[in-house]
Amino acid sequence: MVAKVKDIGIDVKPPVAECNGVNCPFHGNLPVRGQVIEGEVVSVKMNNTAVVERKYLRYQKKYERYEKRTSKYSVHAPACFELKTGDHVTVMECRPISKTISFVVIEKR
């Protein structure tokens, strides 16, 4: 039986597994909007939450060079993605789920 997956309006590959979480953009009622960020999972120790690290370059005008920077985001990880440390994921902005979580995983690459 094929799992019923909701169209979230973004061209991403939906998860193969099924979950019954309310805060899942594919199987629940969580709308997504705004920023789309790609990064690597560095921690999955919290319940339904992962820490995703994004690496990027920032231009320094004074030295005419780029510097490496990183940002860490706490993101909601629905059970249907089955994330592990080291996975490359795409996350998207959503409404605040908790004090630090305003992003949700929408694709595991």
C-alpha cells in the first residue's frame, strides 16, 4: 500500500516511510514557508529534533577574501525521515514549534 503524502508545494523527494506526527509537513498539518537551507546533521540526541550545521563563505571587504563560517539550527525531525548523524538534509522554515525550533526537515539527500 502506498503511503498518502501531502504536496507541500516544493519540488523535493517525499519520505518513503510513513509517520503520524502532527508536525510533519508531509503527513501532518505543518505548513512550510520562507527560507530553504541545506546542511549536515551533527546531532540527533533530542526527541524529534536534530541539529543541522550549515557551512558558508562570507566576503570580507577589507581583506578582499572570503572567510569560512558555520551556523547551527535546531530543526524538527519527523520520524518518517529516520535521520542519523552525517546525513545531508534540506530544511525549510515553518512556524515556531518551540523556543528554538522554527525549521523542519523536508528532504534527506
